[in-house]
Amino acid sequence: MHRWHWLAALLVVGASASARASEGVSDDAGAERSRFARPALALHLGLGEPVGWAGLELDWAFGSRFSLAGGAGVGGYGDPQVAVTARVRAAGRRWAAGLGAGSSLGPHTWKEVVFWRDSESELPKKEWDLAFWLNAEGFVELRTHAGFLWRTTLGYGYLLNTSDGTCVVDIDHCNTEHKDDGSSIYLGFAFGYVFR
């Protein structure tokens, strides 16, 4: 009988050790995933991004799948920009992919892009004292164990108040051919730190 007791005891100890090991693995995996559940501060650089050509953004996480970000920056003509973006993610251990949507505002300048004008000053140009945008984007994001964040974003900004733009160059052509222009595609890169 003692032989069976020892065997039962060994089985219990083995099962307990196995459970602890699996808990350790799951804890490690949870710790890896949790880096997407932490707030992050990032420098944004891009073409037409909601925070401008360059800006700072604080991304506050509500779990690993959802975050809300707010930021400010400088547009292409030195004008201030402010943006708020909600993001949803499908996150792994280090990488995540997701979608974002939000709004932004700030002064805005639009120019027609052509390649046959003699001088850039002749290009049709519109200006907004304050432009209001709705933004939608897709992104891929990396967060490392050391706390480094990298994100690439491709999105579209829809200008809500197109009629508020004022043509200031080539006015007749601008008012007839480009009265509804202003919305644009944007591309951005973010580099930052994930808080522990």
C-alpha cells in the first residue's frame, strides 16, 4: 500500500509542478501582451498627419485592445494642430495591427499639385483659418520589452468645412475647379516610449 501512496504523492507533486510551470508561461505571455495595455508617449513625423508634420501624442490604453490618444503639433506651414484619435488593436506579444478614427483641427493651407507650372507661386491655393477634420487610419505597431514604440500609419482626412476655405492664388480657377478640394491621404511614423 505504501507503494501506491508514494506513486499518488509523486503524481500530485508532478501535476502541481506542471501547473506552476504553465502558470509561469501564461504569466510571461500576459506580461508580454500587457505592454499594449500601457500608456505611451510618441513623437509623430509625417505627411499631413492629424497632429501635423511633427508633433507629440499621448496614447492612453484601456486594456491591450483599445486606446485613446491626444496630441498636438505643427503643420506644414508652421500652424498649430490638435488631434484626438481612438484606436483598436489586434495585439500579439510584440506586434499589433489596428484601425483608428478621430478628429483634428487647426489652420490649413491647400495647394494644387501639378508639374507643368513655371512657378510654384502660380499654383491654386486655399487657406482655412480653422479647418475641422474627421480622420480614419490603419496602422502597424511594435512595442519592445525595453519600452520602445514604433508605429506606421496610413490614413485619410476628410475636411468637414470645405466652404470655409479662401482662394488666395489663381482665384478664378481655384473657385471653379477646386471649390470642394482639401481632403487628403496622410502617412505617418511614430517613435516613442511605453511607460511601465
